[in-house]
Amino acid sequence: MTVWRKLDRYFLFPKVAITINEFEDTCIKIFKGKCFHMYLHEKLAKYTTKNRYPMHMPGHKRQLTADNLYAYDITEINGFDNLHHAEDVLREEMERAAEIYGAAHSRFLVNGSSCGVLAAISATVEYGGKILIGRNSHKSAYHALDLRGLHAEYVYPQEIGAWSMQGGVEPAAVREKLQKNVMLVGEDNMQNVTSTQKMRAVFVTSPTYEGMISDITWIAAICHEYGVPLIVDEAHGAHLKAMNLWDNMQENNERNDGQPRGGGSEATKSALDCGADIVIQSLHKTMPTLTQTAILHVSQDAVSSGRVSMEHIDYYLGVYQSSSPSYVLLESISQCMHWLSGDYKIGGLDAREQVKTYRELLAKTRNRLAENKKLHLIQKEDLQKTHCVVALDEGKIVISAKGTNLSGYEFANLLRERFAIEVEMAAQDYIIAMTSFFDTEEGLEKFADAVAQCDAMCDNINMEKFRNERQFPQTQAKMPICEAKKLAGEHPERVCELPVEKLMHGGAVLPEETQVGAKEYISADFIYVYPPGIPIAAPGEIISPEMAEEMVAYYKGGFEVIGCRTANGDIYIKCLSDDEERKKSR
């Protein structure tokens, strides 16, 4: 049985203090005696008139125009192939993508990277099997664990305490986990395909939301040494290949050493070029495609070695993707691939020149941001070897407000309200701004100017005017995530594994007056801040008093916390109702 435990009391709107624009956005229309909220279309149309510059996804940055999209919205009519059984035009398009990225096979995704993650895990790990997974994985990976009844071992990314964020995954930690699995199962039993104790796959995220790139080359080599496939969630790295694609092509044309297409510095290498078996990329995040578009790649070595079955991949893509894929989305992916190959212009822009221009603009922008005195641009020099970050994706602009009178959330609000700039995400101590090939010079200059002005005035600005009314008290709102986790212990303790049936149908779900904070409870659901969707607590993990305090801090800081609910000013979390459950699981 599961119950909802009360975390703390808070007030959603202690005051009403909104601008005229905010009032217009949230006003209720009165029509024929009935109340209607503003239609989504009207809200979108109104938003486009505000001239807010998007330092966030999608990668087209709203710079492109299109014909009547409804004219392209067809179904699988004669001559247009079938995504789930591609034999004609869609097959040719996916083969082109595989050639560009250096994959054996590529598959277009219209349900985002999430469906690719679900399919990759399902295709490589049998039901009830075992997987090694980065604890900072996206919620879609955890959904795969639930749906497939998998047993997960966690590998934890390194903490960058100075900047309150997470770094890369340590290759040695992956080796340690895999070696322990060998010792547990036994050398003689490692080839027993029916053994559910054997680690069947490794799943890591690189780059992270903050642009931290792990040593995928080393991790892949370790995985292959133990005969398991490496799946990389590269949702935020679809652009890495393009950063020096033409340089790589020229280099490979000049040599014939059998090396795969790719190369360049670690910062511009795709995980596929580093030896990963399956790589999932969200095209829409950084490339000129529509939201929901993504792509899945499988390496040649993964197929030839038998570590990955394309039959299984295609089967599970059919399970997790819509049976009626949008041809508008497919055409968006196709255009992007033709743009990358150099035989198509998007918005009148040639890919080679556009990438070159972007690299120059990005370098100029980062140089300007690095000149600020208080708002600190995170750079490679800020990271230590122990953080296990081989490179930074410089397209992700991460600016720390630590040491100023601004929280990350307030920094983002300031950029929005005073400078008409919308960033991708605000954390407690920093913001993330996303760039792409389709950022304009004017837009990036506007962003750099705004940050410079914030830097000059951040110690003197009257934050009461801009502070969100739900903001937690300043001393607690800025408690770094990493420090909160250190208070709770090195990592959340996992004491039991719960089947999805227990989570979703565990009996009555009723609020209890017992306040979390005086004791520990076992989470019966995923609790995460979105974006990015990485669980603070996963099912079966202990929620300590310190973790509960952190969740309350997020709520009161204005962040969207999924997995909690509110009622009458109280915050509730879903957890096991019977403490004996914990005793039995130890």
C-alpha cells in the first residue's frame, strides 16, 4: 500500500503581484456567460509578438518558415513507405543519415529520444534482466526499468561541488560494477544467456544537460571487454557530429586507414565515433528540426559482434512509437539530413557556412561572457580531473550566480522580465542557455549584453521587484543540490526494488498528517524537477529528512517538482505506508 506523506506547508500565492503582460496572459475571457481560458493558439500568437529571444530548444530557434504544413500531413499512402517497415523512400533517408553519422543503421524517431531510450533498453536487456545505469539518467530510462521489470545497478556521476552540478561518469566505476557482476555470477556462468543475474547493458548520459561529456571511448572499451553493449543517451549532442563534419570528411578522404568517419577533439566527437553501440539523439534540441524529432544509431561493431540485434531494435521501436508517424516530422528530419550532407539549404542557409559562422559567433559570445566579474561562465578550466569530464559542449552556456545575491531562478526571471530573454533552465545556483546553428548574431549579442548588465548590477538590484512570490527564503533557496545530497549521505540509499504494479496499484492513496522530516520514508514513485527530468528520488530509495527539505526548497523556489502533489497548502510525496516493508527488504 502506498500513501501520500506531507512534506511541509507552503502557500502557492501569498501575494498577488503580476505585470500587465502577465495579467493579459492569464486573463479569463468571458463569452456568452461562460469562462474560457485563452486558447493555446492565441497564447502562442501573442507570445511571438513579445520578441523574447530563445536561448533554449528547439534548435531552429524559430528562425525558419514553412509552407502549409497541413498539405504535407499525410498517412502511409502509396509511394510514401512505412516507417515501421521501411523499404522505399524512408529507408533511403535513414540510410543517408547512417552514412552521415557513421552508423551501420539509423532510425528516425517521431516520439522523441524517449522512445529511442525505451527501445534500446528493451532490445538489449531481457525482461527481468539486469542493467548498469547512470543515476543521472532521464526519466525515460527509469520508465524502461519499470516496464521491463529490470534490476538496476547505479553508477553515479562525479559531483562538482564548487558549482553545484554533476560531472561525468568515471570509467573505473563502470569497470568496478561489471567486475563485481562477474564475481557474483561466476566466470563459468557468464555465457549462460538465461541468467538474469548477468549485466546485460550499460546506459549512460553524455553530454549531460549542463554539457559535461564523459570519456565514452574508455567506457565503451570497458563494456566491450565484458561483452555488454553501451547505450548512450546523447539527446543533447545531436549537433556534435556537425561541428566539424566537413573537416572530418576531408581528413578521411586523405587517408585510407579503415577508421570510421569522425574525429576531431573530444568536444566535437559523437558517442558513436567513440565506440558506443547504440546512440540516441534529440535532433530537435540543437538541430533545425521540429520538436519531437530524434534519431537512433547503431554502430557497425555492435551489429557484427552480435551485441545488438536490429530485429529487436525495430520491434521495440514499433512498440514505443506511434503507429501513425507524422510525415511532417519525418520530412523535418529528412530536410536536416540533406542539409548536413550539403545538398540542401534550410532557410537559404548552407550547412557548411552556417556551422562555420556559428562556431565563430559562439567563440565570440563565450569570450564576452567570460569577462564578467560575478556571474561566472563555466569553462573547462573550472573542472578537475576527478570530475571525469573529458570535454565541455560549449554550445551549452552555463552561468553560475553563486556568490551573488541572485539565485539561478531569479537570474532567469531577471533576463526574462527586464531583457526579454528566455533561457533553457534555471537551477538553484545557475542557468543554462542553449545555442544552436540557427542563433543570430543579434540574438547572441543581446544575450551577452544582458548578462553583462546583470553582472554589473547584481549586488545592487532590488530583487523584491523581480523575485518570484513563491521564492523560498534566500538562505535556504540557494542551498546547492550537491550540498544537500552530502547532508543526506553520499548517494540515496536504495533498500528495495518495487514492481510497477505495486507502485501504480498499491491500494488507497490518501494524505496522512505525518510530516516527513522527523524520520525516513521509502519512495514509491519518481520525484524529479523538470526540466531536466532526473530523479531526486527513485522508487525503493530512502527519502531522508535532508532530501525532503530539498524537495520543499525546490517547490518554494518556484521549480516544477514532478512526483509531489499539493493540497490545502501542503506538499505530499508518495511512499510506502508500511515500515515493515523496509525491514523485510533489508
